[in-house]
Amino acid sequence: MFCDYQLSRYDLSLIPLDEHTFRRLLALVQTQQRPQCPRCHFYIDLDIIADFNQHVNMCDLENAVSCDYCRCPQSMSQLDEHVRQWRNDPMYRQEKLVDFILPRTKYPFSSQQIDFFIEMEKKNHRRIDALSIVEALAEFESVFPYELPSRECDTCIELCLYDDIYVFGCPDSHKLCYKCYEILCRTKMKNNEILTCGICSYQLPYIELKQLRVSPAERDQFVQYQVQKTFERYTGSDRGVIKCPNQNCKWAFEPENPMERFRVECQLCTNEFCSLCNQQYHYRTRCQQLLEITRQWFFWCNTERGRYLQTKAKANAAYAARLKEYERQQKAHGAQNAALRRRYQALVADEKYKEKNCRLCPHCGRVVQHMGGCSSMVCGRDYHGGNDQSGCGQSFSWDQAKPYVAAPDRKPEEVMRDLLNPENKLVVHENINCDGCHETVRGIRFDCIHCPSLIYCEKCEQKSTLLHLNQNHQKGKPQHVFQIIITPETK
């Protein structure tokens, strides 16, 4: 009211307003400047994150460490898993960095502008990580410092606009205009050849084929063709292969290290699974622990949660209130337990089958089955070709492979024997905060093994795990299992 200064989005974020008023005023703001989080120092897109102050209070990137591969910050608890994933996926590291930076710059820029800016920073030998790029762009305010140049297609040698050129993920980053890209794929498909970069032998992954500027039906046709040709190529290969465990999906790829455990996401059916055991991917747990953790979670949900609350409620009013809530939610718990029972029983049956019919690959430890014939084996396929599955591709003798030993069947009182121990003191899990109430976890701790980081205390567990179940159900994903940690030493 005293001058012509126009309020920015940052200015609005500093004013204590209710949500409705804030949204109405936000629509009137002309400048696109974003507020900066004082903890992580990134800028916040208020179109994505409605409550700036809530973001600041919950910001988990304050002490994050930059990944050596994609250059995006990660919390220490997630860094190891994140590094394993991106170490095996070199193709889209810069794309990951661009996607991370996109909503975190001081002023909005396009992904093409950010991508080009990163390339210029590399050329000038400047530091490349998410925060450094954001800070460098902030110096130029809302004006992008470069004019996006035209690029030359490596095939037709014509100059095209930056956005009309596709850059392949091959080591030499070959560039084709979208017209040449389409012609290339059609020609190779007509000649019954696997789809590769037009300049080198780089095999086109499905996600790159989905960038073709053709109709969705034609894109699907190219993808399905590549799936079939890829499978034909892997047949008889002596290299390790990871195959999607979905029986209706034929997606497969050659990992950098087939003996390492990492999270795999199928590019066709989006199934997420473990590279070693093919089960739903599990963080912070070994494949051999899956059955025991699932068993413990099943027993807790089926009988032990109620028994625990009944015992505790006799001496503590807070537990009595939780017991009433548990009894009120019996129907919802019943649906959860039915699905969990089927999952647990399938795991138990699978264990018995593997103990009877399978052994362990001496190279990677995967479970393998002898389908008949001589004792010569190849991990991941039949010795003489065919029946391709996930495996490291190494040869061994069936007679020398260690037999698979199933986990012993156990009763609830054996699995949960420490749960109601009267000598147990209330354990405080130092530096571990509940994702429900955001307080330090006290008592039993529940860690979701299928999420990078999701922890609940025993006060929030009942309500929050049901909500988590419903969220996964709506997304068409399987139910998540929680590891029960009675004391920090039991993890």
C-alpha cells in the first residue's frame, strides 16, 4: 500500500493465512518466485506443497547426502538402497536429477532448460549436484541465462529445435530427430532386427520407445516387438538376466551385477520386485528373513495385537482406549488378516516346495530347480537353452549345490515370546521418529519393509497400517508387511 512492490509467493508464505484465503491470494500473485526452505535450502513449489510451514517442520533433506550417481540428495537412512538402485541404472541419472530440481528452483524453468543448464555447468567444470544447480540458477532470477540452441540430427544432419531432438541413453548420447527416430524403428522392425540406436549397437529400452511421437497403439506395438526380440536375444546367453516374475509379462534386462540385491521395477507391468528372490521388494531385510518377518506380522495382526492390548489395558488406561478402537475396527482388521493369511500360507507352501525340489546356486545364492536330465546347471535357464528365468548365468553342478533349507514352522507363542514379557521396560528408540505422530518411538516399533522409510510407534500402528493397506489396495499394489521391533537389538 506504500509502494508498487508486488507480493511474491514467498511473501505470501510468510503471512499467517488460512488455507482458503492463501489459495485465493496465490492466484492473484503475478511473480513466480518460490519461497526457500531454511532447512534444505531448496525452493518450494506452492502449487505442489500447500503448507510451506508444514514442509519446513517435516523437511527430511536438511542433513541429506548427495548420491554419487544421480546427484540427488538422500537421507542417510535411504542412501544405501538408493545408491544400489541408481548404480545399476546409469541411463536415467541426469533425467532423475532434472526431475528432482524441476519443482525446487527459485523461479519455474522447463525441464529442457534445466537439462541444458546442467550440460553447460558440466562443460564449465562446475559442481554438479541438485543444490548447486538450484543455487546457480537462482543467481539469474527468472531469466534463463542461455538461449536453447538447435541441434543437429545425427542421421539426416538437419538442424532441429532442441525439443525436436531425442537424445539416446547410449554412451555417446547420439541424437536423432523424432522423424528419423520413427523411421529407424519402422525399418528395423520391417527387417526383423532388434531396435537399437541408429548410430551404434545400443539396444533401446522400453521406456525410450515410449518417447516416440506416434500414436499410443503404435508405441505399444514397438514395445511388444522389442520385448520379443529381447527375449530371443537372451535365450542361450551366458550373462546374468533379471526377468519380471509376473507370468504374463516378458520383460527382462541384463543387470550390471546379477549377484547383487537391488530393487527392480518392470518397465512394462510396473511390478516392483527383488532382483534375487523375485518377491515384493524389501528394504533393510535379507531375502532369507522374509518368511519370519511375514510370519511375525501375520501373528500380530491375527491374534497377538488383541492379546497384547488386553494385557496392557489392565494396568494402563491409554491401552484400554486403544483396545476399544481395536475392537471397533474388527471388521476392517478381518479383511486385512484374510489377505495376510493367504500371503503367509503361500510363503509357507513355497518354502516346503523349495525344500523338497530346489537347491541354491553356489554363485549368487538364488533358488534353482532341477527339471530333469544331467546334473549340469546354468543359473537362470536350462543348461541347453530355454526356460529363461532370473539368474546370474553361471554354470554349476546340481550334485554340488547346497540343498535349500526351509524355515521351521513355528507357533505364535514361539514367535512372539518376548511380546508380553513382564520384565520388558518401555524402550525408547533414540533418534527414530514415528511417521504418524512425528514423536520419538516408544515401545514397540513397526518398520514397513516394502517402503524406503516408514515407521510407526505402537500408538499409531493400528490406525496407520490399516490406512497404508487401503492406500496400496487403491493403487492395485499388494499389502505391505511391517517388521516388529520390540527392542532395538531385535532388528
